[in-house]
Amino acid sequence: MVSRRSEDRAAPARQSKSSARIHGAIAHDLGVAIVSGQYKPGEILPTEIEFSERLKVSRSAYREAVRTLAAKGLVESRPKTGTRVTPGTRWNLLDPDVLAWFFEAEPSPELVNGLFELRLIIEPTAAAFAAERRDAQQLTRMREALMRMERHTVATPEGRDADREFHAIILEATGNPPLICLASTIGAGVHWTTIYKARKDELPRDPMPAHWKVFDAIAAGGPDDARSAMEALVRAALRDTARALKRTGHSGQPRQARTG
């Protein structure tokens, strides 16, 4: 039987989770509106009084949402002038939430190209390091992630999670702390471009052979082969995403990113 004291302790926790969900939802909706251009750089957002009355939410929930957006570089708040949308150059594009908001709206070719250029700079080198530094446990986890990805396919959440995990373990296997810190950004890029391609019916290609080739090179301890295999994997994903972008009516498309 749950005591009254236990219920009293649990109540604030439930309220805290509920409040977090509310201000998280507000931050999400405002974030999508900002990155999609509904609110443009320099524009002032509604005041907390206007917003809370319009959506029937507390003013504190709106303030917390604005703090979240400010931490990600999307807005700035100043006394007397209100909350203003910042220039896009100040947005934290490495933040997984910001990337998700872009792909929930409609990403520009420039953003997609930049994301794949980042992957081409980071991931082939990370795969080469992993081939030299991985341990047996990391190899096992990579293999298990690929087996789950193969079983579920990237058309499912389970398959996409396994795909993201595979790329994260490669970064972990580099043993390089700054590289490892990029796992959430790289993982978000892998995850959201895959979802975007599925939304545009651009998932006909089986990605597993390319992934297994990366794994085999890392397992064999061949840094040059691992680098080449990862670069080929990322470039193939870029080509798929470029086709998906064409379905949106964009006049442009990602240029073929170059490295080296």
C-alpha cells in the first residue's frame, strides 16, 4: 500500500515531468516555426502574456521554452525589446533538436549538403581510427547493431536506432573524446536524413552491404579500407538524399561534397 507521504513526494515529480513536457512541446513548435521561416531573423516573438493566453499554457512554461531556444542560439531576450529571433549564423546546427526541427519542416539543400560535408570530414577518419583502436567488445556491439539493423530495416524505428548506434560505436572506438562528443550530432544526421528519405519514398537501396563493408574493414584492422568504405557509404547516402530533395520541388540540390 502506498503511504500518503510517498504520494506527497511523488506529486512534485509528476508535476515536474508534466511541466517539462509542456515547455518541451512549446519549444518544439516554436523551433520548427523559426527554422522553417514562419518567424524570421529579427522578428519579435509574441510576449509571454499573449502566447500563454492564446494557447492556454502557463507563462512559466513559455519562459522555459524560450530559455531552451536561447540555449540553442535561436532567440535572444532583452529587457523592453522582447524575444527576438537571431540570425541563422548563430543557430546551433550541431544540436540534435535543431537538426530534427529542420527535417520536420523542410531542410534546404544547403543544410543537407553541409551536414553531409561534416559527415565526410568526420566519419571516414573516425572509421580509420576505429580500425586501429577498436577492442573486441566494440566489434561485438557493432556487429550486433548491424544485425538488428538488417533484421528490422531502416524503414522501422528499431532499424534506424541500430543504424545510429553503429555510427556512434565507431566514434567511440576512436578513443578520441572530442570526436566521441560528436556522436549525438552525427547520429541525428543519420537518423533524420533516413526518416526524410522514407517520407519521400527514397529508400529502395539496401544500405546493408555498405555498412558491412565498413564493419569488415574495421574488424580486419585496415584503416585505409575503413576510410574508403565509410566515405563510399556517406556518399551513397548523399545521392539518395539528393533524390529525395528533388521530390520537394527545390530548384537546387546538394552539391557533391568533396574532401581531401
